[in-house]
Amino acid sequence: MAVKIRLRRVGTRNVPCYRIVVADQRSPRDGRFIENIGTYDPQKVKNNFQVDLERAKHWISKGAQPSDTVRSILKKAEKAQTAAPAAQA
């Protein structure tokens, strides 16, 4: 079974909002998924995503392939996580 980490649309018409999910590659975009690992709201300017990086790394280590958009969101989340402890100190 090929597993992908991708976006699942849950917003209403003209107000998109997405969940970052781990799903079988063959399932439809808004269909069955294995696990919900975050959210993405393109309407917001800053802090428009929330991701459980530990679960994302777990699934990537198991062979899950992130989509291009999710890959960029994960990159931003890792960057924000490394910057947050430095800002608190």
C-alpha cells in the first residue's frame, strides 16, 4: 500500500481550509484517511498551519511520501520549531 501525506479540503465554498492527513494513495482527496496530523488555513497570513512533526517524521520514516505543498509546510514547521526555543531563551 502506497501512503501519501497530503491535504484534505474541509472548508466551505470560497473559504478553503485543509487538514494534513496520511492517506492511501488510491483513496480520493476528501475520502478515507489513516491519520490526521495537522491543519492548514491559506486564508491566514501568519501561523496558517499546525502540524504534529513527530507523527509526520514517523510516517515519512515508514515510507510515506508528502505532496509538494505538504513538504513545504513541513519545512516551514521545522524552521519555526527550531526558531521558537531560541526566541524563548
